[in-house]
Amino acid sequence: METTVAIEWVLACYADDVPANGGACVKLRDEQIAVYNFTRRGEWYATQNLCPHKQQMVLSRGMIGSTGENCEPKVACPFHKNTFSLLSGQCLTNEEYSIKTFPVKVSDGRVYIGFAD
């Protein structure tokens, strides 16, 4: 039996608000969310902005890149360099940490973040 999860798409910002190959922070539903415009890959990602290592709201300012054979997209915390998968949220440098990820879609120059009902 398949479970279907309804997604509510919430307008986060305009695509022009997020730097190419960088991130920006938006506040939605009382949560800071980091939105990443991974221009080199032609992809968008979103995660919580809170780095779980030192409880700092900094991930939107982290460096994005790819790692491994599969070129998994990642973000590195700008302070302590823990890196997190932008797909799964798993920490790639310290297995005790993980972050939330959110679906993203871009339409007509607007960036939407998906929230599960």
C-alpha cells in the first residue's frame, strides 16, 4: 500500500533573490530555511538554516559543491566545515548530525518551498 503525502507549496522568494551558486535565508512558518541556487548543476535545494553542530543559523552562507562518485550535492557549514547532503540531510563528516531538507520548485521566477501536510 502506497502512502501519498500532500505537499503545500509556499512562496519563499524570487529566484533573483538567491545568488548563483550560493544560498539565502528565508523565514517560513516560524522556521529559518536556507535556499540554495546550485547554478552549476541547474538545481535548487532547501534545508533548515540551523547547523546542528553549534546551533548556529548559518547554513545559508555555507559553500555548496559536490562530493563522491555520484557527485552528491552538499553544503559546508561556514564555521566548522561539517558538510551535509542537500538530498538527504545526512552529515557527510559526522554521522551524529543531520538536517531537514525541503522540496523546492521554481516557477515564473518565484521559488516555492514544499511542506508536507
